[in-house]
Amino acid sequence: MVTISHITKKILQDKLFIHEALEKELVNLGALADMIKPQIEEELEQKVKTSTISMAIRRYLEKKKQFLKKIKLSKKTDLLVKSNLFEITLSRTSKLNKTVTKLYQIVNFNVGDTLNIIYGNYEVLIISNDKYKKKFLDILKNENIQEVQENISSISIKIPQECLYTPGFYFAVTKLLLLENIPIIDIVNTKTEATFILFDRDIPKSYSVLKKGIDLEYYK
């Protein structure tokens, strides 16, 4: 059965910027209830009191606060930026595995260079430093290269121990970028580290947004 609470929740989740303002207590609940009232009445096909909608909004926010308290971005969380990267997307084939092993012989991990190889069901993604691009393309010239993305960088976040198995950690981080209209090209993660691949142009703003969000422990 569809209820006022169900419809209110759906509306708030669809309106991301209003949702963010609600969490920061920047929105008058009565005014918001009046705004979404016509949509709720249309779906229910009956008249609804504004006060009832306001109560549904309050209950939804209380449940959200209980969830957000579980997500904590500590001030000790490290941010690591790596620039001058590129990525190659290839079709996954039976012969590709043998070809890819040659890439490890080129990259100098001792000086902190990057080589991420991610296998999907149908594609393989390779991320490395710009200086290796020509050599990589020469080695992979007989493979089915779908795309070569340049002018990208990465920001890595050390995942707090208490967040390893907590639902919503990635939502908490990606939301900060989404609200600033920053596109995420790819996400590469290990158990304790999340790496976001972004366009070079977005790195300064992304670093500032994430650092500020972590320092304030916004999701504590």
C-alpha cells in the first residue's frame, strides 16, 4: 500500500539538492511540505494535510540521521593525488592476459608509478602514467582498444577501519563530488583504499571539497 511516508521518501530522494539542504537544516519543513503536497495528492488521488506531510519529512530525516552517524570520515583520513595519468579500455579476450603481463615489466613501482589493471566481465581497464602511454599502446596494438582517456588524475582515500563494512561509505564520499557537479570517470578500490579517477580540470576543486568534508567530519 502506497502511503504518504513512501511518497515523501521517494520525492526527497529524487531531489538531491533539497535533500542536502534538509540535512543542513536550511529548509523550512512547512514550506517544503506545501511544495510537494500537490505531487503527493496526485499520486494518492486524495487531499492531504500539510502537517501530515511535514511529519513524514521529520520521520524520514530522523531515520537518515541514524544512518549518517554510522559514517565517519576522520580528520586522520589521508588524501593522495596522482596526476599525469591515462587509461585504456579494451575488450576482454582469451589472449589479452598474456599481453597484459608485459606491462608489469615496464612500470617502475619503486618510484611510486601507477599500474591498475581491472578485469570486468567483458572489458579490461588499464590505468597508468602518461610516460608509459606510447609503450603500452605498442604492446596492445593487436588488441581491441575501445578507448584511450587522457588528461586524468586520481584521488585516493584511506578508508577508516570502522567504515570497511559500513553501508554508505561510498555514497558519503561520492555525494560530496556530485553536489559540486564533478564527474567520476572510474572508481578503483582495494579493501582499505578508494581511488577516484577524475578529469585533471576537476582535481583542485575535488581535493578541496573532500578535504573540507573530511576535516569537518560532516558524516559523524
